[in-house]
Amino acid sequence: TIPTRYRYFFYTLLDIKKHSNQDLPLIGHDLETLSSRAISYLVPVSRALRILFGIHFNFHHLRHSGVHIFMLQILHCVS
């Protein structure tokens, strides 16, 4: 689930993506390398998360918890 205050941002972002070239990344530039994207976008997010939640927390953990919640929601819908 997305908190209410962030939903408009994601709706707008996904609407922009829906009307753009589907081969381009949602965040980043065309022909941008994965390492460049990680340095530009993921590292700052990881640093902010570490400031908020401690030095052992990073973006990778956020990805796993998001997938875990998604799987729980899918299992709930199926059952």
C-alpha cells in the first residue's frame, strides 16, 4: 500500500509513463548505465534511509519488504 499523501505523486508518475515510450526507464535517462542510475538515484535514497532508520538499513531492504507485502496481498486475494 502507498500512504495517502504519496498517492498523487505515484499516480502522476505512472500517468506520465503510460503516455511515454515504454522502452525508456521510469526513472533515469535513455542509454544510462545501471551503475550510473544506482549512483544517481539509489545511493541517495539509501543514505536517507540510513539517517532515518540506522546504518544497517538500505534501499535493497526496502525492495524486499515491498515484495514481501505484495506477496501477502496476493495470497490474501487468492484465499
